[in-house]
Amino acid sequence: MYVIKFQQDEDYLVFVFQGRNTRYFKIMRPFIGKWNCYEAIYHAEGLFGFADENLEFKIKEKLERLKESEPREI
């Protein structure tokens, strides 16, 4: 588990999992409860991605999609 902190109180959690044949990750906003891999898998919000050699790029890509999908104050 990794915590990504931004300046404007925007925090995100990144969980990296080892599957049978590949690694994958889930990025999401912090949630109420335990921050562990088991809870993250079954939490409804967030985005999954495959963790290959371009992990940093893929996390940034999913982060941008997640930011676009969040409701904004008007």
C-alpha cells in the first residue's frame, strides 16, 4: 500500500497485488475503515490496472481518470 499526497488535500491510495501470473494495482481515494489490500479489493470505488514495467505511467493515467470522474463543487 502506498499513499499519494498532493498539496490541495488530495490524497490517494495505491494498492499493489501479486496475482498468479501478473501484478496489478488499484488506485482509490481514502475510505473509512482499515486500509489494507483485502478491504481495498472489495471496496466499490477506485480503478484497477496491470502493474508491468510502465507502472508509474499507468498509475498517473488511472489517477487522471479518477480525478475526472470525481464530483466537483460549482
